[in-house]
Amino acid sequence: MRRFLLLLLPILFVSCNSYYYVILEEDTPLYASQNDSETKIVVPANSYVFIDSKSKSYRKIKYNNYKGWAYSPKFNHTTTRSSTKTNYSQNSSNYNSSSTSKEVHVKGYYRKNGSYVKPHTRSAPRRKG
């Protein structure tokens, strides 16, 4: 048991990456690996992505369901993932002004596990009384 824990400990420390939630300033091609020359997908400018902070020239990027490498992407508006999560969940709902409406429009938001929920409508909460 002790050997297993000693083997597991380095894996946990190596696998911990810090990702930042940023906006890309220009169209950025994603590659499957750092040595790959074939573009997997082109991420459009002004897209929100998660970016790895460790490397300088090649950076690991997560965009929607895609993961890949980008060569020195230009980005701004760097925030940590956790602070971005709280900003989205504070204002997650947008209620209609009319009292007769049966639906509520919900803005997109991030769950605690990091998955994104797209904007949608749901039934309005029932009032007590």
C-alpha cells in the first residue's frame, strides 16, 4: 500500500496544470502535437479558451471539445478559471419583466466541474402564496 502511494504521488504533482481563461486576439491554428505541421482546427479571433501557462512558445489550448497546441498565441484578458466561474454564476439568470411569462431565459454559465451550459429557456419558478 505504501509503495502504491509513493508511485501515485509524483503522478498527481506532474498532472496538475494551471489553465487560464483568456480571449484570443487573432485566428489561431491548433495542432495535435508540438511537432505536427497539419492544422487540426483554426480557433477564431475573440474566442474564449483555456490556455496552459507553463510553456512559452507552444501553449496547450482547450477550445470547446478540442484540445491542441498553438504556437505563441496572442491573447488578453487573463483571468483564473475559478474567478471566471464565480463571475458567470453570480449573474446566471435573466428574468423576463412581464409577470405573465411562463419561461425564463438563462444565460450561459460554467459549472463547478468546468463544463459549459449553453444559454437556454426553462419554466419560471413557481411563486408561493
